[in-house]
Amino acid sequence: MLSKYCILILLNCILLSSAVASKQNTSRKIVEHTFMSEAFSSERVVMVQLPEEYNSKLAYPIVYVLAADDFYLGKVFDDIVHKTNQMRRYQQIPEIIIVGVMSKAWYQETIGEPNQLGQFLTEELPAYIQKRYATHQHALLVAHSYAGAYLVKHASTLQGRYAKLWSISPVFPNVDYIEQAVLELKSRDLKKTEISIFVEKENVFDVNLLQLLLGQEDSALGVNVDIVDDVSHHSILPHALETGLYELFRDYRLPSSEHLANAPLTIARLQSTLLARAKKYELAMPDKNILNNQVIAASVELANAYMDSKQFELAFEFWAKSNSRNRHYFINRWAERYQASGDLESAQTIWHKMSDIFPRSPFAPFQLMQISKRQQNIEKTQFYQQQLLNLYKHIEADEYPMFTAFANKLINEGEVDQGNALLTQLASSAPTGP
């Protein structure tokens, strides 16, 4: 007998079945494949999204998705494509291949007659995809709702082909199904972290029952449960996917600020990290120029992380490497924030180091002069004041924007006469057009 929750889900699916979900726009190539399945004795359709710059000589992580749209408000494959493209754009995950397994009879295939689907997923589909695309041998299989319950019950069948199974908001049709799933899980030697269940609080009862029946002594079976707050049966899908992928590919991203505080990363170590990442994920091994560009691209993020943890020597190693046109702004901004928080020592350190990278910038000597004035250090005040005067003597044309911004800063900070005098000097010596 169906539980009240299952009935609500089925009613909701019926009401939503006529809704039309708009397809996500993506610049990445999506290919539709139709081929004959011996398991089903009929044609099957799969949708394949390839990386933006797909290279058949490389091997890519692959995510298989049971696109059970009749249980979902929207399009499962489209939403997963959209979320993974977004994460890839932000460099949170590597390039991956996504395979959407399409069907118009998911309940029948996953709950009613699952053996055909098992044969298709373990034998026919992987062979078909691997023959046509360069993929890693071990894959991830994702499913939602009743299809998610199918993954849990048939994990022992699927585990040999799929390294990880993600069941998102599984809906078990009845208690007998849960009990059968427990027997299946206990009958095979499943590895730790093999199965992950992402479930919202409103649907957690059946998952708790599953864990209870598995028993504490069988915790080594490795059914990991992530209970997600403030989501529904439908909205949990993109949330769970993002959470899972973020954890799965945690070593693909640059180290976090917390990690860097305990294990500093120099440019040399960053290069080694990038090479190791390319090797692990079977990316194209970068040559010297590409590796240098990757280091440059990562420099601003790492420099900011080190500024936050006050590891200024390492921070300026990366600031010097960066070619960002905004690095002057970022460095000065950090100094101003430390000054505002009362940490004058850090602010002064930053402005001193900033002068090494930007010897023609008036911002650092001006701020250091102001600090020396407040500290009544006449010698240092005169030193920085002379630095400013030397900078004013000859201003190159490409420096006009910086000195104009500095003049406006002087005016905003009450140094009206100095600011106006500098603006007048800039106006009188500005190059005239043809």
C-alpha cells in the first residue's frame, strides 16, 4: 500500500505533467543518441553533453543521469546541465561528460520491472558511450524520486559499473520495498561511501527506516545520508547535485583560505599542484607557457587569501605574478581595511610592499605620510612628502587616470587644496589630441 507521502508525490506529478519546462541555453555541445536496446527490445534515447573543448585523446569524468521527468517539476537533464555548466564556469569542477538516460515510463522501469533497466545500465549503455567518447572507467550515476529508490535497492547490481551512486530524495513505494533494499545491501560487499542519499526533512522518515533496518553493525555498508534543510522534493535536485559535486571534486579547486593558513602554497608548489591535478583528471598536460598562464590566473585568488590571513610575503609573491588590471585597487583596499580595523602595522606593511610593485603610485606614500603625521614622526612625514613631490614632477600620459583618481581622493579626504592643485597640473600638462 502506498504511503501518504507517495500518494502526494504521485498526485503532484499528475498535476505537473502538462507543465512545459524551458530548455537551458548552453554553448556546450549536446548530442542526442538513439540506439536499439536488447534488454528492452526497443530503441532508447540518451542525451550527451560534451565539454566545451572536447578532446577525444583525453578521458573525462562522466555523470549518468536517470532523467525521470515524470517525477519532477522541470527537466532533470536540463537542470543538471545548467548546474554543472555553472560550476564549471566558476572553476569548481573539471570538465565532465553528462549522459541523460531518457524514458517515458520511469515508474514501470524502476519499480515495476527493474531487471531490464539494470541490464541496460550495466552492460549496454556504458559500452555504447565508452565506444564513442573518452571517459574515465568509473562513473557516477544520479537519480531522483522513485528512480532514486531504484538506485538504493539495486546498488549491488550497479556498483561494479558505477563508482558512486547518488540517490536524491528517494521515494520508496512501500515498506516491503525498503526491506528488500536492506536485504540486497546486506547481501553484497559494498564499499564505504558507495551510496549517497540526499533527502529533504519532509521525506526523511523512509530513509531513517532504511538505516534502522540496516542496523548499527552494518554501518560499513556505507550508505551516507545528507539531510537538506529548506528544500522540497523538487528543489533539492540542483542543491544536492551542487553539494555532491563540490565535495567529489574538492581536490580540483585551489586550496581554501583555511587550508592555506596551515599549508602555505608558494608559486613552485602551485605549479606542482596544477600538474598533479592535470594528471589525476587526465587533462591535457600543460606546457611551460600554459602552466605559467594558469599560475597567473590563480594568482589574484591566492594573493587575496594570503592577505586575509596576513601572510604578506606569500601574498605579494602572487601579487607580483598577477597581471590583473585591478591588483592596485585590491592591494590598496586591503591596506585601507586593515587601517580602518585598527591594525596599522598590517596596513603599513601592505603599503610598503605595494610601493615595490607600483613605485609610481602616489597612494602608498600618501597613506604612509598620513600615518607618520598622526604618529608625530616628522622625519618620516618629510620623507614620504618628498616622495610625493618627486612623483608629481613628471607624470606619464598613461598615469593620468591613476593620478586623477588620487587627486579626487585627496579632495574627498579634506586635502582640497592639494587635490585641486594636482588636477590643475594634470589639466595643464595633459596631451592634446590631433
